Amino acid sequence: MLAQLKPGNLIEHVGTQFDVLAEPARPLCLTLTRIVEYTRTDRQEIFSLYFHGPTEPLLRQGTYQLKHAQLGELELFLVPVGKDKDGFEYEAAFNNMI
């Protein structure tokens, strides 16, 4: 699955939901809001995925199991990077060697 996590493969999923599987008793969905590409060379690509979630609960920095309707299950290391009136923003950063 991680091999498919490339900006070009994910752009069609911006605006879609990812279920956080950490606590089945408390369902939590994150929405993929944007993809930012920082560097792309013949040998390396560096990019970030940004997600938006509700105001509660706050996900602490850590690795979470996510499930997407089309992409299936994947583990991402998420870091809370911002907050607005509607909830929290999370970043998953990637530095892939090609």
C-alpha cells in the first residue's frame, strides 16, 4: 500500500474520508484536504498529506491505522499542525527514495 502513496495516485482522493481505526467505540473520520509536493527528483520525492478532523478528540502525534473506501487500510504517522474553529489539521510527511 505504501508504494501507492504518491501525490499523483492520491490527488483523486482529496476531499474523501479516512476512518481512524484506533478506537472503534469512538468513530473518527479525517478528510484529506490537500497534497503538497516539496521536492521531486529522479531519486527522491518529498511530499505531505494534510487531513482535517473534528475538534474532539485531538489525535496526539503518532502512528494510526486508517481505512479508506478505495485505498484500503494503511498506517500513517500523523502530527497535529494546526487548529481552526472546525477542528484540527494533521500532516503525514513522506520522504521516498525512488
